Amino acid sequence: LEMGKHEIESFLSYLAVKRQVSPSTQNQALQAVLFLYLKVLEKDIPWLDEVIRAKTAQRVPVVLSVEEVSGLLDHVSPAYHLPVSLLYGSGLRLMECLSLRVGDIDLSRRTIRVFAGKGGKQRVTVLPDFLAGPLEKNLDYVCSLHDRDLGNGFGAAKLPASLQSKLGKSTCDFHWQYIFPALQIVEDRNDPGRHYRWHVHQSTLRKAVTSASKAAGIDKRVTCHTLRHSFATHLLESGTDIRTIQTLLGHKDVRT
């Protein structure tokens, strides 16, 4: 097979110019060629580092104005208004929000402890005053639901294996319950015979945000993560120190 750096770059240029494929598709094609050389033909590629690879354009995050956020929240289904509000008010990622447990909430200090963050690290973020009342009311609902589950022979919380074995019956404590519980108790597919009440599914909240965005007439591609970006941007615009914002978001680098 007589193909070198020039031929491969010409092939990638053909894909970009003639076929108009995306940078990710160009790089996928390059990986296929490299696989052919290295794994099938078992040939070294001394010129590999010289091949010009397609660069994926950085996507600028979508940010909503304060008015757009307000409009979106006005159109969120009442059942999901609180978790969607927390995405913006506390700058949470989607799964961070849904994975919150009762013990992560400190109403008196107006803080939320985030354990399930990206990279498995822990941080503390803010609980806005306007959400303290609704959250307290929600915890009352979770408490009554948990009492009912206990009365029916359920109520244990699904935890990481290391904690599950250490806590034993303590996994039934209110402290470990999800603050946004699912409507149904289901059997754990990975542990047949054990039943848990999981948190609301992420797709449910995604749909709630998309529907609210459309109903509010927002002409932008709005996702759950858009609310987190908007949280950070609005704090920055209001004069909050960027290091503080970095800490609240759980970012290593201020540039992200």
C-alpha cells in the first residue's frame, strides 16, 4: 500500500472541500486509515505527527438573559419547577441536581453540598433565598413519601457499594433520600430482589426545559446546561469575583 502523508492529507481535504463533512468526520476517517496501517498492515507511520488534523470549532455557550430565564421558569410544569429553578439558581449540572439527597441541603446556611459533581469531587454552592421555602415544602413531601415507603417495607436508598455495606440498615434513614424522588419504586436490575425509589429521570427534566423554552418563545437552543451557563454569566455581570464563580461551579480552570 503506497500511501503517505501527502495522500492522506489530500484525502482529508477532499472530504472537507468536496464532500463537506464535519471536522469530527474527517478525524474519524483519519482514525480508520491509521487503524489500517497500524493494526491490519502492521506498518509504522513515522510521519503521523506531521498530518494536519481537522480542528473542531469551539461552540460558544448559549446564555439566556435574566428576562428569558424568568420567562422560561414561568412556563415550566409545576411538577418540575423546583429542580429546573435549582439548575439556574445554584448553577447545578443536570445529574448533580437530580442526585441531591436530603442530607445535602442546609436550609439555615442557604447552601447545597454537591457530591455527584463531574470528576466525583465535592463542593458547596448557594441556595437562593427565593428557593428556600419551596425546597423546605418539597422536603416535607419527601418525608411523608418516605414514611409511606417504610410502612410498605421499602425505604432503603440506593448508594455506592462502599457506603451501602458500611451503613447497613442506615440506608433507610431520611438523610439519604433523593430530594426529587421518582413516582414509582422499581427493582434494581443489577441487584434482583432489591427495590428502590430512584430520582426523577434526566430525560424528564430535559423535556420540561425544552417545552418551557418553546412555550416562552425563546429563539435559542436551550438545554438544562444553558441554565448553568446563565447562572455563571449573570453572577459575573453583577460583579461577583470570578474565583468565587469558579468555586461555585466546581471548575478547575477559570477559563472554563
